[in-house]
Amino acid sequence: MAQLPKVQYTARVHTTGGRDGGVSRSLDGRLDIKLSIPGLPGTGTNPEQLLAAGWSACFLSAIKIAAAKRKVRLPADLAIDAEVDLIKGDDGFFLQARINASLPGLELEVAQALAEEAEKTCPYSKATRGSINVAINVTVARARIDVASNAAWSGLVTGFESPSQSDGSFFTWRENNVR
């Protein structure tokens, strides 16, 4: 008989009231938040923001693991911005997402390989695979602000034949054809 995998951690959260003025609390007391409906006035957060926060933190950790395996030194200003869209379609509500990885100073091919490996290993990416559309965007350009002239410029990756890649990033859709 096959042995079940060992559970590393179980998050336990109790929610009452739902999106409109509800409250979510973890059983260990580390999470205690008010909920509000996305796009409407309110003091709370919403499930889409919570998913984006968890996913971006997990994806960043997965990039760090991938970089350690490849002995790649990551930039200090490495960042992940996750965007989760709540969409109303003919058949109800659904989600789609974009994971924007900023790896300034890395070669584009290296940054892309790290993001691809992170997409394969991040538990959030695994959980959404096949159920929602997800775009993974990687940027390696380093943007700076020239305080004296108040002008912004970017150190861009060059040498690409495709003009759509001349900005130092790549863009891929993971189409899941779920609708």
C-alpha cells in the first residue's frame, strides 16, 4: 500500500458573514481580517487580494528555491506582483490571474527559466493549473528615476528580433480552456 505524503502545514480559518462585512479568523489567531466586496467602499480585504498575496509570496519562494538549485544569485529587489481578476461571465463568476515577476539585472533566459520552474513547483500554481487562465510575465529591466531631471529611464535588455520583447520581458499565457 502506498504511503500518503506527509502534511507540512494546515491552515485553519473560520469565516462568518461572507464578502459583505464578514470576518475571517485563523484558529491560531495570526489572521483576523474584515471582508468587503471588491470594488465597493469598505474597510476589509477580499478573497481575491488574499489569493494574490498568498500566491505571490509562494511564487517568490519557488523562484528562490529554483535559483538556489541553479546557483543563481538573485537581485535584492526581486519582487512578485500578483493580479487576480474576478470576472462575471454568462455562466457566473470566475477568476483569471497574472503573475508579474521582476528580476532586475538577470539575463532574460535565466529569469524565464526560474519563472518556468517556479510555475511548475509553486503549490498555488499547481492548484490553479487547469482551472483558470494564468499569465506569467517576467521583467529583467531595471527602472530608475533621475531625481535631477525627474525623468524615468529603464536599462533594457536588447538583442531580440521581436519588437514585443525589446522591453526586456516575456509574456506567456497558460491557456486552460476551462470555459
